[in-house]
Amino acid sequence: MGSNAYIAIDGYPIDSTKNYFHQWYFKKSERRIIRGAPDAVDANEPEDNYVYETTAQVLKRRLELAGFTRSTLEREFKEAIAQRIYYAEEHDHDKYGDFRHHIPVLRGAEIEEWLAKLKQVIQQKLRPDHWEITPLTGDVLTDMLLRPFSYTAYRDDVMSFELNFPCKTFESFARAVLEVVADDAPCLLDVSELVHGGWTEAFDDLIEYSQEFTNFFQVFSESIAEIRTLASALPGNPILVRLLYANAITAMETYLGDTVKKNVMTRPPLLRRFAESHPSFQDKKVKLSEVFIFHDAMKNLASKALDETSFHNIEKTMAIYENVFAALFPDENRSPLFQAVELRHDIVHRNGRDKSGRLIKLGVTDLEHVIELVTVTVRAIDKQVKDGLVDDEETGVE
């Protein structure tokens, strides 16, 4: 069935798209998560709504600055009326239905009269029916707003929007709606269905910001919980303790690697910080004529550099986090981390023996210590990463 996004002005939907959305004249900073709002289909099942929200006054100003003024609307209105009169007169009445009774109303059309009817339709929440052709209200002008002209079905140059207000562009149709609502009327781009259906990642950072920790921290925590469960199942097993010790370090390294890769690949400012600081970009010499080619290749170069990065090299990892996220590892954890990572290397690559060939002996207490070490470290890093996901004024969680 798919999922839909809706643009609504003063509670009246004026447009919808299926399985995608266009941000249009809304801004990223206007995103809002409305917690536990009633579901559009079942009010007994509240769910989070994901919207871009502004006011009619703001949206009207943006359209104005883009060239969609009242004068533009009036010009388009006259052109659309003339076009509709022509097609009403010329189309095949036997094949498409006789709509010649529209012609007198069209010939005497005044934009103020149409705007007044548009206001009435919006206030009364009258919805168009694009399938039936019988009159809805008995008022010709109102019915023309609510019914598509039959000739629009085969003439692409006669525009028909959610309501059939005579104009040529969707922006002017929206401008007409904005003309008849209050300045403080809410204007929404509702992408809730797309978010719930997995069709967009537009709210991922906002969703993550509204949580106590990032999604990757949740994955890390689940891994640590599994390690604890396994340790309690076979207490005192030296081989298992060594493996779980190594696994605790791996869980931390996975968090560190995944967090950097996702953020650098999806957030242009962090991609820039990575490129400005990572050694793999330092020796690149680019001709001015090749600047845009290199810019387009930046993500691929960064992805390759990150794929080649060993995140169990704690010193290099700390440098990346400081340079990209301005995030610092806890000072008191640095030396223990170096030792724990070295121990993990011996467990994995030396079959549990140190460089002298001696078997590494670890107990449950050692495992608990390393679990606490990586957990405190990752929690501290995650807090700093999460703090930089979005600006405070863009959190928009209600």
C-alpha cells in the first residue's frame, strides 16, 4: 500500500505524495516530533508524529520571496480561467460530459469571489471527490472547487490540484490558500507514515537526539548484556573468560567504528572535519579545474579511509574522535584502555598468550573490570557525540 506524506494548511490537506516527500518551503529546523499523538486511522492507538511545522505568515513570506506573490496569483488566475473556458467550450460534451453550465460562472470570474469560496471550503473542511460527477452542494462555484473538470482528465496543461482553484502552479494554489487563513494558522508537512514505514531517514538524527543514547550505544549495550549472560552461564571457565574479555573490547571498537562512519558519511560538516584532519587527505593536490570532481569523490575517499582504519588502534581512534567530533576520551581511562586492547590482541592473535609465550590468566573480576572500563568510556563518548547531533533549537520534541 505504501506510505504518504501530507502538506496541510490550517488543518486542510492541500497535497500528498506516496513513499517520498519534498521538503518544499519548510526548513530542517522546523522538524517536530509530537509524542503519543492520536493515530490518523485509529485514535485509540497513539503514536509519534513527525512533522515540519511553521505558520501561514512565514510560509507566505517564503513564497513571496520565491516570486509567488499576490500579483503572480492574480495573473495565473486569469490565464487559468481563460484556458478553462476554452476547454469547456471545445471538449467533446458527449464523451466527457456536458459542463457548459460552468462557462457563465467562469466568464464572470472574479478572484475575490473564488477566494471567498475557497475560504468557505477550508473552514467547513469540505473534501473533493475525484470520482463522482454529480453536484456536491448545488453551488456551481463551490462544486467547481471540489470536482475536477472532466477535461482536466486528458489535458495536462489544465492544472488540477487538491482543490480546483484556477492557477498554473502548486505554489500559487498554496498562496491562494494562505490568502484566506489567519497569519498564525499552522502549516504542516506531515511525514509520519514515511518515518514509520522506513521510507525516509529525515528524522533519524532528531529521533536519536530525543533518546538518552544513540542507536549505536544501544547496540553496544546489548552486546555487553550478552557477554554478562554468557559469563554467568559458565562461571570460572578460563577459556570463556578470555574470549568474553576480547569480545568486550570488540564491542567497544565496533561502536567507535560504526559511529564515525555513519556520521562522517551523513553529515557534511563532519565529513569536512574528517577530510581536514585525516592523513589520507593531506597529500592531495587538486587543480582548480578539478575541484568539483574531487568534491564529488569526497565521500568515496572518506569511506575508503574509514574502512582501512583499525579502530583497535586506540591512539589513532582518539585522534579521529577529537578531530571529527571534538570528543575526548576520559583521561583516567586512557592507560587502562591501551593495556586492555593490547591484552585483547594477545588473546585473539596469540591464542591467549603474551609475547613471552606465557598463558594469560584472567578471572571473572578481570572481565567485570574491562566491561566497566569500556562501558564508562563508550557512555562518555556517546554523550559528546549525541550532544552534537542537532542544535538545541532544532530538537523539536514535544
